[in-house]
Amino acid sequence: MAQTKADPLLVVRGITRRFGDRTILDQVDLDVAAGEAVGVVGPNGSGKSTLLRCIVGADEADGGEATLDGRVLDERRPDVRRDLAVVMDDIDFFPDLSVVEHLDLVARAHAQPDAEEVVNDVLDEVGLMEVSGQLPSTLSSGQRRRLALASAFVRPRTLLVLDEPEARLDVDGVRWLGEKLLSEKAAGRAVLLVSHDPGLVEQVCDRVVRLGGGDGADAG
């Protein structure tokens, strides 16, 4: 079914998360349509990363629900993983696989057609071709961040959920990331990202959700 602005791909309603007697997220609502990017911004400690983790099911919300194309969004479900690509700060790599082997396994595990061609294209795009035979542990922090992003881009996806994707990227890397996310939107994919980079948010995002101190969310 074709998605429109009136028929969001991602629907988040009433997400609430408490830690002890502190409410981090209070009834957060947001929508993201196909071909749209929504940014989540706010000060440190406002619950931005927690919101993303609750949305994808990596953390259990105390209330509320997120759906992807009408299905409860939980990345542990195979039918959801088929359409969802997530990059969080705590991504793990296969320690005994080289960069190219890691990406090839991710692509094939998600039934990516023409996996070898896709992996080679993404390696070139993220600037990791020269280190493709190395183990992830030998990469710089910026290269590992590019590998994390590449792990999302080698798989089929209708929704990208990204937590500070610009972290540890240099200026050229952030410029590339902005152009890449614009191309993701142009391909009809939905993008939800947390970012501390105002330039990236302005370049990529159609709308912004602002979090602050457990006071819910404001859309702008």
C-alpha cells in the first residue's frame, strides 16, 4: 500500500518511560511518512536515545506503542527486521569477520538481492574499501561509525532509525551522510534520527521533535 503524508509509515503514540521516580519520556507522539525525515533534538538527558530504543523495542516503554506500517514495531520480529534498519551507539560487530565479511553476512541474512554488488557499492560509498579486509577492532572510531552506517545501508529497509549518526565522523563524513540521507528520502524511505548537529538536521529533516527534561515532546 502506498504511503502518503496522511498515512504515516511510522506511528508513535504515548511513549512513556520512567526510571525509578523520574519520568524521562511522558506521552511522546510522533509520525514519520515514507520519503520524510524527522529529527529528535534536545539537551543531554532529555531522553532522545531512550525514545529511539523504546520505539524499536530495544528498551521496554512503560506505556505507549510504536507501529511500522500497521505492525507493532519490535526489531526482534523477523517481519519488522525486514523493513527496519537501526544504528545505535552500542552496535556490535562480528569480531572474527573482516569488514567486507561482516557486511556480506548482514546483507545475506536480510535476504538482500545482489548482496555482493550492494556490499561493494556501500563499501565504496562509505569510504571503507581500502580497509575492507581488516577486522573491525583495527579500525579508527570514525571508520567503525562508517561501518555501523554501512551495516544499515546494505540491508533492505523502509525505515531508518539513527541515533547520532554523525558522531565521530569528520567534516567530509558528515557532508556525505547528509547527502546519503537525502537520497534515502528520495527513494521513498522514512528516516528518524537523533542528532546534535544543527546543520545536519536543517539539511535533512522535514520536521523536528524537541524533547526536554521529561516534559513530553513538541513538534516543530
